[in-house]
Amino acid sequence: MKVYERLANYIKENGIKQSYVAEKSGIPENTLSMILNGKSRLDADKLEDIIIALNIDPSLIILPIKKSTTETSDTN
């Protein structure tokens, strides 16, 4: 999953309005929408603005979700 997809999922799953993120981050709402839909690149400066606006730990968005170590393989 790409960073913009994790960001879009976080916003959706937490019931946060794109207009709120746009206002708090200073990113125009149409630009934010294009980023979250993968139609515009998410650069580091915009990502930083969004993370600050959401007041979240950057690792929630930047680091991929790791599978549980207790999961077993279907190769047996």
C-alpha cells in the first residue's frame, strides 16, 4: 500500500473530513483530494503539513503495516 493510500484510509477510517484536513494543513481541498486519490504526487512538504494538521505519529502513515508474527504460512 502506498503512502497516499494509507493516508486516505486513515482519514476515512477516523471519520475526518477532507475539508478539515485542507483547512488545517493549508493545502487547497481540490489538491488534497487529488493527492488522496493518487492523481497528484504527495511530496514530503505536503505530507508533513498533513501529519501536523492531523496531530498524528508519522509512523502511522509512513511505515507499512506489518503482518502479525503469529500468522502461519499456507505452505504446509
